[in-house]
Amino acid sequence: MIRLNAKRRRVKAYVNALSDLISSDNPSRELAIQLVKKYLESVNVEPFRGASKPEDIYEKEMISLYVIATRGLGINTEFKELMSKVFNKELTYEDTYLLLLSRDASPETIREEIQALVGNIDESYITRILRYALILYHLDFESFEKVIKVLKKAYQIFPEFSDAIRRFAKFVISVKLAEEISQGIIKNKIEKEIRKQLISLEIGLPKSTPSDDYVMKVAKITYEINDALLSKIFEQTQSPSNKTSESNKT
């Protein structure tokens, strides 16, 4: 039997979770989180994450579930009550994402519009918006350019969360590099370093280039890239201090 790659197994888990959620007599957010965890474990794949595994990672995976529900299966039009009950947070993430992506107004105006939409905005909320943008790209529903645009707009509009946005940018760059390694686009150390620098320059946020150690961890988790291939592409020379700074909560 051919083993599906990590991304396809994640999508299978999300679809199975949504199927059970729809057929449930009492669908809820809590049930959805339990189902996501159950089905990811059943196909033996990690949730979509960075190097660390925060306690709320399956709650964060509700974003992936929402993306598959809306962009993949289109069940939001048929099950509006379920969507508003279970995905109340994700509905605002999408609205905020669209504001960041499409509005050409001043940063102050966009900030006011987002605050009117969601009320209190904290670091966690901002990183959820960025995660929503990245998940749309990872699951092949939007371009990488849109992820970059949302990162830049968030950095401009919410300077008080600049550290968190830069940390998330490291995750974005790492996911992109991991994807290109899995596709055979990056085949050696030189190509890896060139792509890492080019993607970092394209994003354009200061201090957002990830260490090789962090990229390797993300590559193993998100795409299950084996150690033999990683050892050909990366030099493991990361200092302990940089490792600590990158153990973010993605």
C-alpha cells in the first residue's frame, strides 16, 4: 500500500473530522477539536506546527478544518448554523484576513475596521490571522504572495506585535523551504541558502530569517522529510541562543 504524504494525510483527517461533525446530533467546537486530534492521530501525522507543540495546537488546527470546510468542501453554504456555532472564531479570522489583503486604506483606518470587527486585538489573534493565511497557501487555495502581503500589512498596522509577527515569518519561510525540498526544487546546501535569503528578502521583515536548525525541525514535522536528505542540505551549526529564540508557538 502506498503511504500518503503528510499533507494529504492531514487533509484526509480534516475531511473525516468534518464528516463526523456534520453527522453529529450535537456538533460543537469542543467536539470538532476532539475529532481533529482523533483523526490526525489515526493517520499518524503531526498537526501543522512549528518546532514546538503548544498545548492549544489542536485548537489552532480548527483553522485548517475551517479552510477545508469552506474552500475545500464548500459546506459553509449548506450548514450555516453549524459554521456559526463551531467556527465563530475562524469566521472573524477570514474577515480580518480579507481586510488586510484587499483594503488600500491607511493603516489607521484598517486597524479601526479590524477593531470594530473583533474588539480587543492581542498577539494571539494576530498570529491566528497569519496562520489562516499560511494554511490557505499550504493547502493550495491561495498564492504565497498573499501570505507575504498579509505579513507585511500586519507588521505595518500592528507594530506593537512586531516581535510575534517576525517569529511567525520565520515559520512561514521554513514551511516554504520545506515544501521546496520535498518537491526536489532545493537539492543542496547552496540552493537552500540562496532560497532562504531570497524568501527572507521578499518578505522584507527585519530579523525574520530562520536558523537551519529551526527549518530542519519544521521540514521533518510538516513534510516528514527524512534525516538523510536533510543532512545533505543543512549544516547543523545552530547556536543554543538562536534555538531558544525560535521556539515559538506556531
